[in-house]
Amino acid sequence: MISSDPQLDQLVATLSQQTIIALDTEFMWRNTYFPKLCLIQIATVERSYLIDPLAPINLKKLKPILEDPKILKLFHAASHDIKILATEIGAKTSPVADTQMAAEFLGLIHQGSLQWILEHYTLASLSKKQKLSNWGKRPLTPSQLHYAEDDVTFLIPCYLKLKAALEATSRFEWFKEESKTLTQKKCYLYTDPDKAYLRISVHRKLKLPALQILKALTKWREQQAIKQNVILKNVLSDQSIIQLSMNPPEHQSELMLSNYALTSKQQLKSAREIFTLLEKNKRLQTPVPIDTSVRPRINKEMLNMLHDKLQSQSKKLNIIPQLIASRSDLKAYLQNDHSQLTKFTCGWRSEIMLTLIQENQT
């Protein structure tokens, strides 16, 4: 286990000579806004390494490796790992390849485990008994260490098997193109406080000033949760925010009423701040800019027809349909969402989606 800067320096020197490495992380994420990084696993073709983030160690020394364009970084289900490394190390990990995504291009599995893919290629049979164990406790048990090493030890040979299959089916270029999106997506584990109101489903039904208050409260809640590193509901629940927005109290003492669903701790710590926020936004002459656009109604028959054709086409192509488009993607496309229009008319998806759309219009 690497637990000191001199050890990490030696590892960085070794990794800098590689062209491909495998990575994984173990973390705990229960009652905090941010996950607690507990272990980083890295493997080369020759061997695997475990890094202890809970030790007095400067993880930022890994940043040059994670950002080195000459080193391909392999993950399985990369999204959370990339975001955790971005948050903890400040690294924009690139280039990246995801074995789960590669398997989806081959029609093997959707949201599948590494264990399933390794068994499919008869590379290994992994035990998942330690998956939900306490990774924050020290020392880690031999079983935990063995589990953690297994998660990266077989990742490179697994990728090579998947790559060969993708090349044999002329899908590797599609996979490479899609892999770039992993590094183009938002790489941090927090929501923009100014956009936090979008998570409250009723926001499209509210009018000013209720909508304005909703945006102010959700922004304040997000900022407090990030600052205190606590889950959102520990600051203010969705129910409380909706009630405060729709029926704001006239006096601070009214915040104690049960319909606002504040806990006693929240009342003591935040009542005055919440009330001040409410008063300020009720008095604003110029509303804070809010997205109040109404999306076009969806023709459900058309949506269902497009979805069915997608399922049929993906089966012919032997690609997991969710990789091409989810039902939500199709819905956004039919609502003329620009991001989905671009997604469907550019790149490897364009030919597939053009066929579906043309069939749907006939």
C-alpha cells in the first residue's frame, strides 16, 4: 500500500513510462455531499498498486499522469471515478477508455459488472463480497486488498479482448469517438447552485414570485451543503423549499409551523437566514433570470414509435440501445432540444438516427 510521498514519487516515475494503465477508486458516500475517497487502484501490464488517500500523501502528484496524452487510462464505468479524481486531485483525466462502454458497443451488457465481462471472456471469476465493505476503516483486511487489486489487475487484458472484438466488427472508431465524451462532460461532483432549482420538479408550474423564491432557496441550500459537506436534505428538504416558495411566511416565527417541515436543528441554525432570504426575494423589483420556457408537448404515439424502432434497430446492430439514445434523449429530441439535435445529427449516431427519423416520418 502506497502511503507516503516518496513511495508515490516512485510510482509516478514508473507510470510515466507506460502507454496504458488501469484505474479504479473505492469511496464512501452516505451522509456527505462529496464522496470520501478511500482508495485508488492502479495497474500496469506488469503489476498493480494501491494508494491510500487517507494517509498523509500529496495525491496531486498523480495529476501529470492522469492528464498525460500519451497514457491511455482504462476504467470500468468511468463516470464517478473521473469526477472523484477531478474533485480530489484537480485532474482532467484524458485520454480515457471505458470497458463497460466497449461492451455496450458489442451488445454484451448494459450497466454490467466487470465480473460479468471477465467471465464472458474467461479471464477471471471475481468475488464481489467486499463491494459494500467499509473502505474508510484502517487497516484494510486481506480480503479487501485482494478485491481492490482484482478490480484493476484484469482490466487491461479485458480491454484488449474488447478492442479486438470492436475492430473485428468495425466499431472501434465509434468507441473511440464516444470515449472522448467522457472527458468532455462536466467533471465535478457538485451542481451549479444557480441551476439547483431545476432539480425541483414543480419549478415549471410555479409563477413569480414563487419561482424566484424557489431559485433563491435552492441556490442557498446547494451552497450550504457544499460548504458543510452534508446531504441536501440536512440543510433543507425539497418539501420545505416548495412550501416556503408557495406560501412564504409573513413573520419569522411562522417558520416553526409544521407545514414548513423544518427540523429543530435547522430552525435554530437557519431560521433567520432563511427568512431574510425570503424577504429579500419577495421585495426584488427585477426578478432573477429563470428558465421559464415551456417545452413543446410530446406526441406520445410518435415517441413510442421512435422508441420501438430504436429497440429494433439496436438489436439488428447488436448495440445496447441505451448507448444510442435513452427514452429521455428521444423525448428531448422531439422537443427540439438543441443538444439532442446535435448529438443525433453528428458522429457515429447520425446514420442510425437518420434512418429511424426518416422511417418515423413516412
